Amino acid sequence: MTEKIIRKRLQTSEPLAPVELSAAESDAGMRLDRFLSSRLDGLTRSRIQALIRAGCVTGRTGIISDAGARVKPGDRFDVAIPPPQPADPVAESIPLNTTYEDEHLIVIDKPAGLVVHPSAGHASGTLVNALIAHCGASLSGVGGVKRPGIVHRLDKETSGLLVAAKTDAAHQGLQEQFAAHGADGRLERSYLAIVWGVPARSRGTIDARLARSTANRTRIAVVRGDQGRHAVTHYEVIETFADSNGKPLASLLEVRLETGRTHQIRVHLAHIGHPVMGDPVYGSGFKASASRLGPDAQRALAALGRQALHAARLGFEHPVTGRRLRFSSPLPDDIATLEKALGAGKTHVAPKPRAARNAKRS
């Protein structure tokens, strides 16, 4: 069966006839779930495993419930793919700033204050609720449910670019790229952050393992030894800002992630003594520095009410068409106002990353 026919079946709401598949000599010894995922383009392996558990895969002996069963040459399988179920989160009409959209995926410029995914304390009013309403019938069922596929997240108070999948095929392809974190050259992702102080080096790498804080489970902390998870952050100073006496006070950084851990940028920058300005969790203890801000900067920081962190650039290979996509997002008004207010003591350090902020989608 061709990929086109399978995709059409995935998008229909009508009951589906089983997909018939036969194993060849080259498939001998392969796990059943791997064999099916290699033949059913548009379905993730986790989705196939769910279908097996649900009794949707049959062979010569009847229903097969073991995803790890080994395939033999000549084996024949019937896979019944149910129509997508309605999403558990309800659709909510929440305004979205859509940067790009096609039948496979959508790129959103997320505002600060918007939670990405429903969770404890945030059962509604999230980006997922908004995407379900916005995308409507174009959602073909990620994991068997009509919902968007979230492959990466931004903290509630972090603004900027975020991509979500509409289909299983797009979800799988994007997951692979984000899992590699740019190591294979397909994914580009960078942030802009205004931080306290000026790093000693104009460019640097922070390699420090992260784990949940034992003192406060809502926070992430740097840990030693083999504890926690590997985390690497790269930064480059774009501009520096001085106080009225010419002493270094703050800087604008471009930040790239080699890994994608919870709160990674915020924790890593705080770890090297340069927390993100306005960060209420990891940036406390800078009252003395705040007192050195000019009146306009003090007002801008107070009005910010969040960490000055923005996901400014996102590039990836389209998971279905293979087309190279690049997007950029300018600093939102609240961070731009803070940058302007700090600008009296501004020094340009690295104009090249600054130019990247104005890159156009290709």
C-alpha cells in the first residue's frame, strides 16, 4: 500500500479496512513493531505499539498482542487503524500569532504567559487548547487522537517560536530532529536573553548536569558527578550595557541549546553568575545591581514581570516535504523596551548574531 493511501486513511473519520502487509526474507527476525513502523509511513512506533496493545493487529493465528514478536518471512499481518478520537483537551478560541502553517505542521510565535500543554493547575487556556480550535479538521490524529504533536516546549513566561505537528508523520519527523538538537545539521534554534553582568568571555559553553532540586521540587539545579541529566548550553555576547559610571551592568546574549532540559538556559546562566533579568526563580539576589539601573530601565524591568528570554530563531527540515524552513521573531515589546532603556551604556560586541535576528524565512 502506498504512503499516499495510508495517509488518506489516517485523515478520514470513516471506519477503516485493515491494511495488509507481508514480510519478506529481509525482514526475518525483526521486531513486529519495528517491521510495521517500517511499512506504515505516517505512524509513529509508539502509535503502532498502542495499536498492538488494543488488538488491532492480527496474523495467521489471530490477534497479536506482543510488540516484540519476531517476524518470519512470509508472515502476513492485518492492521486495523481506527479513526482518530476527539482530543481530551477542549478546543478554546485563543488568539494565536501564526508564523507558518501547512497541512502537516504549524509554527507559532508564542506570547509570554501562555502555557504550552495542559497540566496540573493549567487544565485549560493553553497553547494545545488554542491549536485544537485553530487547526480544527486539519488535525489528523497524532497518536490516534485529534490533537497537535508538541515536540518541544517553552516555559510559560518565555516568548518566541514553537513548532507543532498536525499529523503522526510530521510528529515523528520533528521528534527525530529535536532529539538530535542540531547535531545532524537539520535543526537550528537560538534564543535572545538579557542577563545580569557581562560574561568574562564573549563566547562560551556551559556543560553542567541538571536535576530536580532536592530542596524545592519545582526548581532545577546543577548537580555533580553522574547525577541528573547531561546538559550543554552555548552562548555569545551580542551587546553589553554599562551603568552611569561606565561599569558593566548587563548584556544581551544569543543562546543555543545542545540539549533540551527543563529550564536549561535559565539554570545554566544563573550557574555562571549571569541569570536572566526578571527571572523570579533563578535571578533573585540582584537588588544591588537593579539599584544601578537608570530610571527608564528600572521601570522597564518592573513592567517586564518575567524573564527576559525569547526564542528568536527556529529552523528545521520539513518532516514531509524535506524543504528547509527558517523563521525569526523580533524581540517582543516588553524585552525590546528593556533593551532600549539599557541602551545608554550599550556596546556592540558581536554584530553577526544580531544580523541573524533579522533573517527571513526561506
